[in-house]
Amino acid sequence: MNVLESITKSAEFLSKKGVTESRLNAELLLSDILKMSRLSLYLNFERELTTVETDTYRDYIVRRGKFEPLQYIVGNVEFYGLTFNVDKNVLIPRQETETLIETVYNVYKGERELNILDIGTGSGNVIISLIKNLPTSRGTSIDINENALHVAEHNAELNDVKERIKFLHKDILTDLVNFEDKFDIVVSNPPYIPIEEYPTLQKELVEYEPKDALTDFSDGFTFYRVILRRSKEFLKNNGRLFFETGDKMSDELKNLFVVNGYKNIKAKKDLLNIERVIFGEYIESSSPKSI
């Protein structure tokens, strides 16, 4: 079959399986195989697929029809203008998390030699994007999942920042973590889906993405409570802690910042008008005992 026939039949198959945006998915998967843009596909509709291309495309479409995320199938995703490799060991970076990068960048752009800690690094998309856009900064990433750290290290090398980031296998909930220096910035996009909401998530999320990167198996605030308390060990005076959070969680999270003694607490909304990022300043003299 040629390009147009392949896309048409594949889109029909995905639509029958219940995959949303079936035509777009079919085009993106074929674009990856043929190494050409979607526009180029339209300019090459009559091009016939080779046997190898057809077999690979069939495999991709079958996998997508089983709701395997497109990003896992092609093995990468674009985030904040950079390319990140992803697999089943890491959460797929999403557009709303770009709000976290933008918020940190807008607070610190122009400042030099920042030291950044990323807690729960996953694919490394947050720390790598920050280090890439704050070019005199350096960073440390921790994650409980060794396989995720391998993905993050590879992505740091892919984006030419590996020499400026340390990757450590640590569990922020249980491990004692000692760092050589304190940090100007602590940033985290922790698992925040309440366990009672987890079964209601999209099929792609529940069946394919790592569960422990999505939920804390509790009320969604476990990591926030611990990181708010422990970050005071890691932050410089007047350093800031930045979190991504979910819909309808920001008020409780702001309160946790207050009771842990953080000051100048602010929120940043994403494109859907959701308060997606909450951040606050650590001032040593003002911090009461943590809860």
C-alpha cells in the first residue's frame, strides 16, 4: 500500500478500537517510521511502503490499538523544545509540566551559578530543561527507580548537559540524603494522584505508565509533606521550593507551605487556568517545626 492507503486503513482500525485522534496517531506513527514530517507525508501520499516499513507500521498500529502510549512506541517525546527518550520505566513528560519549567526560569533568569535539586527525576525532563535554559547552573537528581535514572542519564547526554548533573539513587521518603552543598532551588513533580482517583485515569496511564510515578497510594499529599519538611535541610537561606500539583490541590498545598514556615508563597496557572505550580521561599529564621 502507499502512504495514503496505509494511513487511512490504520486510522479506521484505531478508531474502531476506541483510540481518540486516530488519524493523528496513524500519521505520527508512520512519520516516525519513514523519518519524515507529517507535512512530508502529505507531499508523498503516493509513495509505496516497503515490506519492512509495512510490517513495522502494522506492529506500531496494533500496539497503539491496545492503548500503549504513542510516546513509548516511538521511544521519545518533545518537551520544552528538547527531545527526551522514554520507556515504561518513566512517566511521559506532559505539556502542563512545562509550566513548572517556565515558572522557575522566569524567577531566576539572568542569575548565575544556581544549584538545583530535582526530587523524583523520572526521565529527567525537569532538571535537564532547567539546566539547559539556565546555562551556568548545575544540578542533582534523585529517584527511587534505578531504571528511571538510567533513562535520565541518557537524556542528559542526549541534550548535552550530563557533565552538569549528578544522578543519585535515593528514596526521599526513607533515605538519609547528605549533599556537599545546599541548593538555591528544589523542584519536584511528585506522584500526586490520590489512590482513590487512580482507577478513573485514562487507560493508557493505568495500563502502561509506572503506577508509583503517578500515585502516592494515599491522599496525594504524601510526597509534598515530606519534601516540604526535608527541603529545609537542603535549601540555602532564601532558597525556593517549586512543586507541580494537580487540579483542586493547590489550596491544601499552599497551606502546607505555610505551616512548614515557607514565605512568599505563590501560584502559577497553566494554559487550562489550573494552579499548576506552587512555590515558596525558605527563610531560616521564620521556619517553625515541621508537620
